[in-house]
Amino acid sequence: GGIDIPLLRKFEDGFAAGAREIDSNMKVAVKYVGSFDDAAAGKELSGVLFDQGADVVFVAAGKAGIGAIDQVKSRANDYVIGVDSDQDALAPGKVLTSMIKRVDVGVFRLSEETVAQKLPTGHLVLGLKDNGVGLTSFAYTRSVMTPERIARIKRIRDAIIAGAIKPPATREELAGFKPIPLAR
């Protein structure tokens, strides 16, 4: 991550829970760069994680995440997951997918509510059910992200939307998180 703040801990906790859904014995290491702007530090820190045995680095780190994407380009069998926008083409075949924020969906929804004179107050939070977040299409990683793996991700996504899985938003919630069996 960029900076250890509550919002990025939500990314961290959700990623760790997702890893547990795939393999309950999976280990998740967490490191923060201390900046969203230091691409060199992001590259170095991701190299440390890969050298320590990480297979995938989730790069919720702004420009520092671009450094991590640069790091993975020369590493066999290592991958990153991009964040916020479609970063897959920055390192084709090395960015498994990107977690995208569908800002367009939020802006459209607020525009509709404004036209209807029903503009809400406070924060607008959109999740999977609202199509406010999602993943990219695995365009460059079909050899790694097989149809079976993509189908499993879809089952997890559907379970979240249905409320069967509640992604943790805090470290305390993560500590009590238990994977659920999903039909294959």
C-alpha cells in the first residue's frame, strides 16, 4: 500500500479475506511504502516482497504502485493486481487484473438524482452490487487466469452480492473472517 490509513486497510483486509477464500492456508504479507508518489520505493518494496516469496502483489499505492508494476515486468512467475483503473496494459501478462473504481457509475447516479431533485447528502458508497467496483477482463492473463479460476472469482463475487460473504473492512473483522464453501 501507499500509506497505512483506514481506507487502505480496507483494501488490505479485503484482499486477505479473498486470499483465504481461495486457500485458507495462504499467507498475506503487508508492507506500506509511506507515500503514494514514490515509484522507486514501490519498485524496491515490491521486489522485497517477491524475494520473500510473494507470488502476487496488490498495488494499492498510487504512483508507488506503478513502481511495483515496473518491478514485476522482469520477474518470471510473479504478478501484480492493479488498482483504481485498468492497469493491465502497463505490463501485459504480468498484471493479473485491476480492481477498478467505477467513478463513471457514481457520477451517472448522482447526475440522475440531481435531475430528479433527490440529491443525497453525505457519502455515496457503491459496491459490487451497485457496479461501483469490479475487476478488469483478464485480457492479457488468460493463460494464468483460466476459465475455472475466473468462474471461481465470479462465484465469490456473486456470494458477496448475495450477502453470503461479507468482506471485512477492519483488521478486527478480518480476524473473525471465515471462508464459506462455495459450489464448484
